[in-house]
Amino acid sequence: MAKLVMIAMLILVGLFMSGCTSAKNVKKPCCIQCVEAFSQSPVGVGPSAAMCGGFTSTVSIGEECDAYFQTSPMTVQQCQKLTNSPKDI
């Protein structure tokens, strides 16, 4: 019984860790989409107030990125800093 509990816990930890990696893998590409969409948007606020996925634009972001920004809100300015950074955050 103890072995089954240990195996179940290892599986849960593995699933949690793969979710973290997956979120990190979409962050920068989604920020690139956000910054591009903002550049084509008539939004009347600056990048520090515009939330990725929360403004209209002639360029849309993908569904995966829209879902990412729903759970991990970021401003356009935060994404601009990330996409200009040579190091992945």
C-alpha cells in the first residue's frame, strides 16, 4: 500500500512539473503575439495599462495564448520587456 501511495505521489509531482515547463514554454511566444497584436490595436491606453488578451486588434492571438493570459495576466509592457530580453524568464 505504501508503494502505491509513493507511486501516485511521484506521478502527481511529474504532472505538476510538466505543467510548469509547459507554461514557461508558451510565455515568450505568447508575449510575442501580444506585442504584435498591440502594435496593430487602436486601444487608447499605453502598454503599461493594456492587458494581453484584453484588447481588440486586427491581429489576434492564438487560443493557447488567450488561455495562458487568462490564467497568467500580463501587461503589454511586461511582454515587451520579456521579448526584448536575451534571457528567458
